[in-house]
Amino acid sequence: MSQQVQGVIAPGKNEPVRIETIVIPDPGPGEAVVKIQACGVCHTDLHYKQGGINDEFPFLLGHEAAGVVESVGEGVTDVAPGDFVVLNWRAVCGQCRACLRGRPWYCFDTHNAKQKMTLLDGTELSPALGIGAFAEKTLVAAGQCTKVDPEVSPAVAGLLGCGVMAGIGAAINTGQVGRGDSVAVIGCGGVGDAAIAGARLAGAAKIIAVDIDDRKLETAKTMGATHTVNSRSTDPIEAIRSLTDGNGADVVIEAVGRPETYQQAFYARDLAGTVVLVGVPTPEMQLELPLIDVFGRGGSLKSSWYGDCLPSRDFPMLIDLHQQGRIDLGAFVTETIGLGDVEQAFARMHDGDVLRSVVVF
């Protein structure tokens, strides 16, 4: 049997989102139905709405979510009805060459639910990042469910499903920030601020926040930035170097995803330092760097996809640290909204005054 719930879809490129009745099938083998309690409004959902991901409309938006498992299909043993879970969009397979080498965070064959959710007329929906959580319930692969402490707020827990995990992981997992390191973060939106929080958690001695918006720089201070640079009025490369004894930062995290800011990150790092790209570029963007500089400066140029996280390892750990007061995940929740407020939340993204709007059911 199937059930009907309310959800937010993007019907076509750049069209306003709307609430529709969604048909959720019973979970098949390896699948789970999750009753959503909260879901963050992420820039990736906006990219789907704008047609920037692909053109497989209509999309069932939402992916940064937490909720309670309602039912599971045949063969599911890791989660059970009643479990409080954070949803992730990279359910590792355990069998590909990355998983078999003990590097499951690089899994090359992540999976989603095989069945499709639909509209009442049978139109198949494309769930954002294989989740589709701007809905009262959603169908996912059971491996996309990560159990965490049910005492934590769903609005907080769900943010680990994408942006906050991406930023924290960029600092800790990909950049491997260590005690006493100097770190610069270019771009202080939700992901950049999470990278700042991650650098502070890792023990960085100096954390330099770079943005063109003074309001964002003020917020970055509350997340752990020790210094700020407005790159609209100040050369960020020279500023970062001047704050690091003329050397450049040990780790520079680029959280914008543009060639010009990546070049800033490249030249703002110390010799043998690390650049981490966690900002998402668009397909047409091109990067030009003198190859002699790539060779001569040494170090590492890394990309960070989902913060190189392993949800089963990282989600419970970060929830524990939050509950211990060692990282304030709640600081990323700017506002809680209803399902009918998603379009307005997208508009607020352009104003730059929110880290996350979170739909609460």
C-alpha cells in the first residue's frame, strides 16, 4: 500500500515552488520511510529549482533533514521503526574499490531508494539529492538514515545532512586542520561558517574570515573567527599574509566556488600549505594557474565533497560534541518556518541575512 502526504515540488525551471500531494510507496527491500521533523533550506535546493543540477523536473525538494523511521523494507537491519535519524545523501555501498580499501567516504557507488515517489497523477518525482524531504514523509535507501541521539533538536540535527557537515568536514577531514594551525576561510555563508567552527574545534590558533559582506563577517566572529577581512575593500591575499607573518595560512578553505576566489586561496596559503575547495562551481567555470606555481609552491590542492564525511562516524560524533557544548550547531538555525514558506526562504538567501531557514513539521 502507499500513502499520501504534502510536499514541496519545483515544477519547472525557475518556476515558483508549490505544495502538492505526494504518493509515498511502502518501503521495498533496503528502503525506509521516514517521517520528517525538520529540513533545512539549502542553496542546493535552489540550484535544483533553477535547473542548475539537471532538468529532471518535477523535483521534490529538500535534503538537509532529520526525522523518525516509520517503516523499513525487507533486509533492513541497521535502522528500525522509531529510530531518530539524520538523512544523508551518500549511502555507501560497502563493495566498491574505495569502500574495500577502507575509504568509504569516497564511495563510488552510493545509492538511493529504487522506487519512485509520485504525484497523484502518477508523475514520477526526482528527489533532491535522492532524499526529497520538504515533505511530511519521504522514501529513502535505509543506508541514508544515520541514527543519532533523539534528545537533540531535529532542526539542529538535520543541518548535518548537508551544509554544516560539508563545512566542518572541509576543515577537519579534508583540510586536516591541527592544533596551532592558521586557517583562512573565503566565503562566510553557512558552509564557510561551518568551516570556521570546524577549525576552532580542531584547535586552530588563527582563523581568518574573508567575505564582501560586513554582516557575514560579524557572524563569522561568533563562529570562531579571530580576524576578518572584507575583500571588497582589501586585497585578501595581502591581508591573510600580513596576519600570518608574511607567510600565508596553513590551510585556506574556499567556500564560494569561483575561479577568482580559488586563485585568492591558492596564493594566500603558505608554502606547502593546503587549499580546500568546498564551494560548488558551475560547469562552465574555468581555472587558470601558472603550472610553475602549482609545482613550486608544493602542498596540497584538495576538493571536499560533503566534507569527506562518513555519516555513521561523523554525525553521532558531532551531535555528542554539540550536546557537550563544544560546538554550537544551533547557531546555524536563523529561523524556523512552515512548508508554505520555502519560496520566501529562497528569496531571503539573496539578502545574505540567514544562515539557515529550517522547515519544521
